[in-house]
Amino acid sequence: MPTADSATPRSVVVIGAGLAGARTVAALRTHGFEGPVTLLGDEGVPPYDRPPLSKELFTRSEPAWLADELGADVTSLADTRLAARATRLEVHDAGVHVTTDDGDVQADAVVIAVGSRAVSPWPTALTLHSAADADRLRDRLRPGSRLVIVGAGWVGAEVAGVAAARDVDVTVVEAAATPLARQLGDIGVRTVPWYSDAGVSLRLATPVLDVDAGGVTTAAGRLDADTVLAAVGARPATAWLGLDLTADGRVPVDAAGRWLSDAPWETRRRVWAVGDCAARPHPVFGAVPGGHWSSALTDPEASVLEMLGRSQTRPTTPYVFSRQLGHDLAFFGVRHGDEDVVVRPLASGWAALYLMPEDGPRRVLRAAVVADSPRDVVGLRRLLGRPGAVEVDLDRAVDPGVRWRDLAP
Ligand SMILES: Cc1cc2nc3c(=O)[nH]c(=O)nc-3n(C[C@H](O)[C@H](O)[C@H](O)COP(=O)(O)OP(=O)(O)OC[C@H]3O[C@@H](n4cnc5c(N)ncnc54)[C@H](O)[C@@H]3O)c2cc1C
């Protein structure tokens, strides 16, 4: 049991029953917290994993429950209310007060784990963020039906591949000049052939002007559709919190997940944020915006240890994986957009390295993506997991004969 000093909470409310919320509850109990824990969810179902929603849209009729994936049913570890949307948070010197659709909760500390919600600019378009969304989309996609997906990002590409494999007639419309432009920059062009190989029609540099019940109006003309999926990103579900947020709507936190604000310490120490809704600094990669499954998985434990007075901040390298159109992508680090990019051919697949724009034969590696080579994912993960900035030798970076660990001294 943790020492009950004045900074250690005696009760905790966790808002959001997704991966980060579930991991927070599990970590509290694993590390001996015996006080009351309340877990508030708003989807009406126990915590589940989101990545399979797109990748296994047709092969899974029910969600990948985290109780199975994590090996522990966190709903039994906390007072769990799965249909209790939090609508108001008050934080003061003596504790926190959360108003929900299903009664109020008071606690010594709050962990905000509300994740994000799909951006939905057009009322008639479907989105894919929740298990309920996946059910709706699956029901609509019959072989031979026409699906237009707006957005060639991670989710758009993943759904395009699995839907085309079910003989759905799929068109992906993207405003940028390449798929995955926001995620990979120009290197996203390497995924263009994947679309035609998978039987998907891809329209690049084609902004969507409007979506209605019968299809999509683009700058280049009309596309009729039976179903339109808006896959244009997600926004943190934080607007209701009433806290000062980052420009992209996330809760600013320190490396341990504690709220960063001008509020007095007595207030500030009561508020934590984890997962997609938090902007957490990394000693090497700087501010890491949420949106990384790996952060939602690993960051809550570090926050819980700090909360319980056992500081143990272990920065994790931001990591996103994707299975799309029959290919695997693994992205590590944080891309700022101004990097010099070099491509490293691999025995199978390829990698691209995003290097700090500077002169000289050695460059700081900010991010990297590996396509279709699990073995190289392991090497890259180890390289970027080293403490401190990793400086790679430019000549060696593009030489597939040099092992990942030998790219940097
Ligand atoms: C279709 C899809 C595929 C993905 N694939 C990948 C992938 O391949 N690789 C990868 O790295 N990442 C992927 N992601 C992203 C990944 O799933 C997220 O990074 C991860 O789920 C974040 O977990 P979280 O717990 O922070 O947020 P979430 O999973 O969003 O969970 C937050 C929970 O809080 C609830 N909530 C929100 N507001 C309130 C409120 N006011 N009161 C109560 N509850 C509230 C939400 O309903 C939700 O249940 C994917 C996401 C989607 C949607």
C-alpha cells in the first residue's frame, strides 16, 4: 500500500473507459492502491481495443474486449459506470467533482482518459471510431455496393483494403497529393500502387465539397455511392472539460502525465491525463500529441506510479502500426514536417528515415517508417528506444547491409 502522504490521493476517478482508462485502473490496483476507484465510460460497453475495428471489420462481429487482450477485467477492479458520460469537471484544493449523466462523483484525483472522437463534417457520412460505428458500417457494406471513403489516412486506407477484399466497389478521395500525407509526408506516395493492386480506385488532390445521401461532390465532379465514410481524422474529446488546452485540444501534461497549468500545486496535483487526449512531452521527441495506441498502453502506469509517490517516468517511443491494403506499416517517433527524408531499401519492403534538417554527415533521427518488414521493425524500435537523441550516419542509413544498431555509434 502506498504511503498516504499529503500528496497521495485516497480516491481516484478515471474518466474514459478506453485503453488508457482501463490501463490506469489496472495499474492502480497492480501497484497496491486500495482506495475507491471509479471508472466512467460513455459507450455502454466494457473497454475494448480500437485498432481491430478497421483491420478486422468483417472478421470480427464483436469488439476485441480488453478483458481478454489484457488478461484482466478492469471493470471488476473499480466502481465501473459504463453509461455515465462526464459533463462537468470541477477541481479545487480539496478534491475533484465530476458531474455525469448518471450521478456525481467526488474523489481526491481525476485521470482524464477521454481519448478522441472522429471528425464528422457531413451528417450523412458514417465515421469509424467506436464498436457501434463498426457495426453500422459492416451492415452497410455488401458485395457490389459502392463505398466512397473521404480521406486516405490510416483508417481510410485500412477500411478500403478490407472492403475491397469483400468485393465492395471502393473509391478513396483524398485532398492531398499523396495518401498518408499528414502522417508520412511525401513518402506516402509509395503506397499509391497498393490501392490499384487491392482493386481500390484512388483520387488524389481531389477536395470534397459536399456529401449527401447519394454520394460525394468533389472539386473534380460527382461520385455516386451507397455509403460514404468520412475518415478525415479525430479530435480530442476534451471541449467540455473547461481546462486550458493545447492548440489541438489536448490536455497539456508533464512527462509523468500531471496537468501543466498556472493553477496552484494543491489543485494541479489532482489532475492527470493519459492517452489520446493528452499532450505529453518526450525528452527526445518533444511534445508528443496523442493518437498513439502504444502511449495509451504504456503511459498510464508511469502516471500511476508518480501519483502514488513512486516516481518512475519511462519515456516510450511514440509508435503507430497499420495493416492496410495487404501491407504493414510501422511508424516510430514524431515527424515535424521539415525533415530531410532518406529511403532505406530492405530485403523485403523499405524504410524511410526522417532526419533533422542540418548540415553534416550525421543527422538526428526524428522518426522512421518501416513497410512490410517485421524484422526491421524490431531493429528500428531498439535504435529509437535508446536514451537520448539518435544521430545516424547518412551513408550508413541508406545501406541495407548495415544493421540498424550500427547506424548510430
Ligand atoms: C478504427 C481505428 C483504428 C486504429 N488503428 C490504430 C493502429 O493501427 N495503430 C495505432 O497506433 N493506433 C490506432 N488507432 C488509435 C488508437 O486506437 C488510440 O490511440 C487509442 O485507442 C487511444 O486510447 P485512449 O484510451 O486514449 O482513447 P479512446 O480509445 O478513444 O477511449 C476513450 C474513451 O473515453 C470515452 N469518453 C469520451 N468522453 C467521455 C466523457 N465525457 N465521459 C465518459 N467517457 C468518455 C470514449 O467514448 C472512449 O470510450 C486506431 C483508432 C481507430 C478509431
